[in-house]
Amino acid sequence: MGGSRGEIVVDLTRRDVAKLSLLGGAAVALPLERAIGGPATLANRIATSALPLPFTVPFAKPPAIWPVRSDATTDYYRVSMEPAMTEIIPGLQTMVWGYNGSVPGPTFRVLKGRQSVVRQVNNLPGRHPVLDYTPWTSVHLHGSASLPQYDGYASDICNPGQWKDYVYPNKQQARTLWYHDHGVHHTAQNVFMGLAGMYIMTDAVEQALPIPHGEYDVPLIVSDMMFNADGSLLFNLDEDSGFYGDVIAVNGRPWPLMKVQRRKYRFRILNASVSRSYRWSLSDGRPMTVIASDAGLMAAPRNVTSLRHAPAERYEVVIDFARYAPGTRITLRNSSPKNNVNFANVDKVMAFEVTGDPFDPANNTVPAVLEPYQPVMALTAADSMRTRQFVFRRDGGEWVINNRTWEDVVRSNFTLALATTNKNDVETWELRNPSGGWHHPIHVHLVDFKILSRNGRPAQPWEQGAKDVVFLGENETIRLLIKFDGGFGKYMMHCHNLVHEDHDMMGQFVVLDGANVADDPFSVPARNLPETPL
Ligand code: C2O
Ligand code: CU
Ligand code: CU
């Protein structure tokens, strides 16, 4: 944390304690320990000694979801957003809100070219039992060029007792997407409660590569959590910087231990944390091979000994366990980027235990060429038709983009836009964070982009692929190259630190397509139960 810590401390000590929102606990203690540099103390927070020791809980993949029916073009799915009791901390029960009651939600596996229709039914209670808000929802498929009315537009909400069918075209190249709640003002709480899951799209190019597939292609959904002594979730909302938990969960399991065979595995790592960013490395310092970023396979693999991972980014990383003797234990570590709030074991993520078990030797290589035909990566700065600037700042208690908030968008009756462009235009977007006190993961809906530069220097090795979220670091200026070829209409852009997003670092841009009139984000409103047949 070093020198960066100072600014967090200032924010915390002057913050009104009433701003602390708590889940599952009544009494609140001022986080004095954190103010003097130690971990937060919250009266009902579970003792570190009551948490499982790292690497004692077995690893598990999230469950899969299957269509309820399929026809010639489309697969139809049904998902119920609902509360569930689950054991995350051994011996304790935790109430979560999950897609189909599962945290993380079930994993979709879809094929490019086949459309999905996903019915989302809001079966959440009328009020959050502790935080006392109405859990309206809006489901966003992050990484998809969806139509505006199916994009999870924050104010296109579905209240408890309502449902909506979302249509996903699945026309882009193979990639790791994820679906998560996007309901206006409560996204952080809803995602913290568990409303996030992975959505994997494959295509012929990806399937034909001899990279790990099937059981060796493994989702790792990482999120940080915090608990009360009774096992209930503790949402310690620090409006100034974000939510930072003391438990690191992978696929909903605290610091799990995974048994692996002596071959290559491909991990699809999704940082589904509300605010926390990570820097991954292996305990023995050996390299990992990055093969894909947010929007799919990179042109060529990159070997790295560590990589930084902001909320909402996805990286696919191959680790070769053939180089270890059976019985070896390797841990995945997190050396925290600055301006996160850290606790005892957040420097650990999970462990791999290498076994001598027989394994399938097929698809056990990483070729030198992966996917050279990613359209946005072929663009150069010379293709750019104009440059726009976006400044991400804190303004009093609010987080703003070019001095605007989502509340300004609401007040304008959803007409205010940070940018208006034309379909197929290519633009340079310059993102600027003038502060040294925090970083922002910036996400642009609808499009894939190429990172041209960071403070005038090339992007990091793991960022040399198509992206839809970028880590905008302290005092950084980033230039992105974007082609608006994914569709047209109104789309959001925002900080993916969900606490910043909710208060209120989110705006929209408009893509015009000549005389064609785009669908309105509100054109398919939620409907009241009961459901019609799917
Ligand atoms: Cu992953 Cu607008 O969000
Ligand atoms: Cu998105
Ligand atoms: Cu931010």
C-alpha cells in the first residue's frame, strides 16, 4: 500500500459513521484500526480465527445452466433471481441472492451464431432485510453487443415480482462474458449479494485451437467478501473508495484448494469483486501464459510473471503444471495494487496441488498464433476520426465523468449524452484520472476497444488484446481506439468500481445510424408475474 494509504486514511477518518451500511449486524464500530493502518474493525465482523485456513476448502466450478428448450436459431433459458442459504464459511449458513439461487450464478456455454433468450425473474424479497432498499434489478450481459432494450440499461428496472426476457445475439468472436446486476443505485449491493455469473461463448476458431478445452477450461470467478460472526454477509460500504472484504472467494469458496494433473490448464479469470483490484502471481515466481483478454483470444500468447486485474476485466491464463513434481503445492497470490484496503489473507487467492493422476494429453499446447483477426486490433491511430476526452473525478461525495452523473442523465429524461457518434466511426477516447488517491476500472458498453497508450507508453503485455474494461490507474491518461460497429442507440459507460458507479460515475453515449431510429432502452419493460410460457 505504501504512500498511497495516506489518502484512504484521510477519507475514512473524516467520513460520517452513519454512511456505513451494514448487512446482518446492528451495532457499528468506527473502523479505527483501519484509520491507523490496520484492518477494519466492525463490531459484528467474524474473527479472522473463525475463518477457514486458506487452502482447506475444496475447489469447485460453478454449476452449468442448460436451455429449457431450443429451436432452429435460439436457445431459451430461465433464471430466477432468488435468496438462498448456503455454506461459504464451513459450519455457518449465509443468506445470498443468486441467479437460480447459486453464487456465483450458473455458467452459460453458448455457440457463436446461435441466439440466446434468457428469462430473468425477480423473485427477490420486496426489501433488503438489513440494507432496507428495494432490490430492483437490470441484467447486463457484459461483453455482448446487445440491443439497448436488452443491455441492462441501469434505469430499465425489474422490480420484485416482475420478469423480463433478454435477447442476446451471440454474434461476436469467442470470449468470456459475464452477466451481472446493473440496477440503478444498488448494483454494488446486488452484486455483493451474489448476482453475477459467467457466460462463455465459443466459436469454430477457438474450438480448433489445441489449447485446453473441456474439463481443463476452468472458470475462476474471484470476489472478496465479508461476514458477520453469525455467517451473514457484512456489507461495509465505504462510499469514498469502495467495498473491500477480508475473504477472497473463488467460485464462491474461500481460498480453495484445487487438485490438478500434470498438464496445461486454462483459467478464465473474472474479477467479479465490487471494488478490489488484484495482481496475480504464482508462489514459485514462474510465468503464466495470457491467451485472451476481455473480448477474446489475443493474436499471440504473452508470458508474464504477474498481471494486474481490475474489476470486470477477464483474462484467460494458461498454467502448465507439467513442470511440477506430484505433491507440489503452488499458490496463486495477490500482491495488491495500491489504494485497495487490505486484510490478513487477501494476499492469497487459491492453491493448486499437483497430482500424479493420469490425464488426457489432447489440447495441451499454446500455439504461437491464436486469433490474429480481431478487427479492433487491426486499427491504428491513423484510422481515428476524432478524439474525445473523459475526465474521471471525485466532486464532493460524488464520482463524476466530465462533471456529470447518472442522476444528470435521469434528470434530462435520458437525453444527456457524454458523446454522440455515428455507426462505424472510429474514435480515440482519452480517459484521464487526475488523482493519486484511487484508480477506476472504466467500462464502455457495446464495443470492444484497443488500448493505444497509457501515459504515452504502450499498454501492459496482458492488455495486448481486445478489451472492454481498462484499468485507469492513479494519475494516468489512457488512449483507447474504438470502432462503433457493434450496433446503435444509447449505451452506458461507467466506472466498474460498483460503489463509484452507484454514486454516480456513469453516463451514456449515443451511436447514430443515419436515418435509422434505434430501439429505446425502455422499449421492452419488465412485466408482472405470472410468467407467460417461454
Ligand atoms: Cu459489467 Cu455496465 O457493466
Ligand atoms: Cu458491459
Ligand atoms: Cu471509479
